[in-house]
Amino acid sequence: MDKWLNRAFLTGLLALLLAVPIGTALWGAEKTTAYYENRTLAERPALTGTSLWDGTFGSAFESWLSDHFPGRATLLKGDTAVQMRLRPVVNGAVLGGEVLLPFRDYDTWSAEEQSARAAERGEKFAALNGYIEENGGTFLFVGFPEQRTYFDSEYPAYLNSCAEETASASRLFREALEDRGVPFLDMGEVYDAQGHPASYYASVDHHYTWYGAWAAYQEIMETLHASGFDLPVLTEDDLDIQTLPNPCIGSRNRKLYNLWPNDDHIVLGIQKDPVAFDRRDNGQPSGTPLFVTPSSAAEPVAYGVYMGGDYGETVLETHRPELPKLLIFGDSFTNALETLLYASFDETRSLDLRHYQGGSLKDYIADYRPDVVLCVLNDSFYYTTAGNGAVWED
């Protein structure tokens, strides 16, 4: 009797062990991305004699099996729900305030290190500014607080908000640019002068909302007008302000499987009499509209509604040669702005240097000679030297 029980136990254990990889191969292997984790899943490794011998197959197979385990997303969502009841920080998101914010570490820079880094960035942007002027253009750096900066007072007292470090770093960066004659528009100061409205930034995403983008558009247009540009400017009377009913999954709440309750919604400023345009994305004709909205009101949406998300290069041509040409480069804060700015220019080119593969920013300016160049960066990227921070090659 004991022998049969042992055999039954071993048979059941073997079936269980085989069920996991078989189930993964049949039901989970077709997935290539993890939506809530915002990453690409591991690919199934090829079995070769070399990979089996050197152990790389076993390691890769373990990663693939872990990523494609049947019910993996459900299990992780359940674990996140439990953790949110027990801990103040879950999956890197701070749960203690009225908005979702990222956990911030306690690394600090000395004043000397900050000043040196700011000076280095100032020299790069000064070189860019001079080059744009040599090519007949006008440059403006438009700096934004990121959501974690805008809502730094929402951090619980027992966690680090890095408010003082961020303020110091931003001040030194701005001074470094202005001391070298680089025009700087500080949208943090503009927002503060307008009462620091909570509606300007999302509660579950690291971006500003459409209202924050609209305020920035107005300030940019006023700044360009003061610099001598006579441009058509959109007003609120030109727009139909619409709020999408869809649930909004922001970059912060995505890490929590959208379990953090909130009332965020995506707002669109749709022109009543739209300025027509032809669009190209990454060099190819594109039918993508300014706002990419779902067909169902139940489908979740995110900041990628604006312009359809990030592209290496987007060109909007309105065929009004009497107007100047615009080049805007920077992080995804450009996306919501593009839906407004293009209406004031003949041609609007937008670059995200994190994805653009066509060459340097310097060469791009020489090729297209824009009349206006805007750099749009949030303060978390001020000191980044790669991607949109790679503004000058010596």
C-alpha cells in the first residue's frame, strides 16, 4: 500500500512540475509585453548545445518561464492589493498623500558638485543657443516641474521629498543658462504665480494635465511675441474642451495595477475650426490624429492620447509659408503642447532624442533651419546628458 501511495505522490508531483512549463507554452508564451509593468517580456530561448553546456539556456529559460507563468498578472495584482493594505510604499509608489508619487532615495549632491554639473550643462546649452542664432533661429528653454516636484508637499513627513535638493538643482541650472545668455522660461514660477493649481498636474501620472499644457502654451506664445514674433494664437473661444469618460491609467497607478482610487480623466482641447495639417512620423506619412482616443468609453486611457505617444520625429505641415517654422525637442511633456503649438506655425517638427536615430540635433538644425527652437524638459532631466540632454557635440 505504501508503495502505491508513494508512486501516486510522485506521479502527482511530476504532473504538477510539468504543468507549469506546458501551461506557460500553451497559454502564456504568446504575450510579448507586460502592460502594467510597462516592459518587454523575456523571449523563449533557443536550445543549443553551447547554451546548454555553458548554462545560459537554463538562466534564460528560468526568466522566460517566470515572465510567462499562467496567471502571473493576476497573482501580481493580488499581491499588490495585499501590500497596499500593509505598506506606505508599494512597487515604488508612495501611497500616503492625495496623489501618487515615486519613492525618492536619500542621495545628495554637495553644493560644489551641483555647481560644477550646472556649469557643464550651461556650456552645452550656450553652444546650442549660439548655433541656433547663427542659423537664423531663436531658442527658448522651457523648464517644467515634474509631478513629484509640483506635489512635493504631499510626501509624508517620514519620507524624503528631496524638495530642497530639487529646488537647489533647478535654481543652479537656470542660473547657469541665464548667466550664459540662454533664454529660460520657468513654468514652475508661472504656475506658482497662477496659484499653483492642483488641476495642472495628474494625480496618478508624472505628466502635467491638459490644463498645465494650456497654461504653458499661453506663456510660450507671450514670450515669443515679446521676442518679435507675430503669430496666430489660439484662445479658449477657439477650443471645445472635452473630458474623456474613460478611466485614466497614469504611469504611477500603472505600477499598482490601477488599484489606487482616483478621479483623473484625460482632457482634450479640440479646435472648433481646426488648422489642417499633413503629418509624418519617423519619415513616413501618417494618419495619426492629434488625439488618439479609444472607441469605447470603458477602455482605459493614458497620457499617450496626446499625439499618440512618443515618436523619434513628428512633422506637422500646415502649408502656410508666411508663418515661421518651429522645432520642439524634449521629453514627453512636448506631446500635449504639440496639439496646440502647431496651429501657430507653418511647419512644426518635434524630436524626442531618446528615440530619434537620424543624427545629431546640431545637424538637424543645419538641415531644416527652424525659426524657433523650443527645448521642453521637466526638471528630472535637467542634468541628463543622454537622449534629449545630448544637445551639443563638441
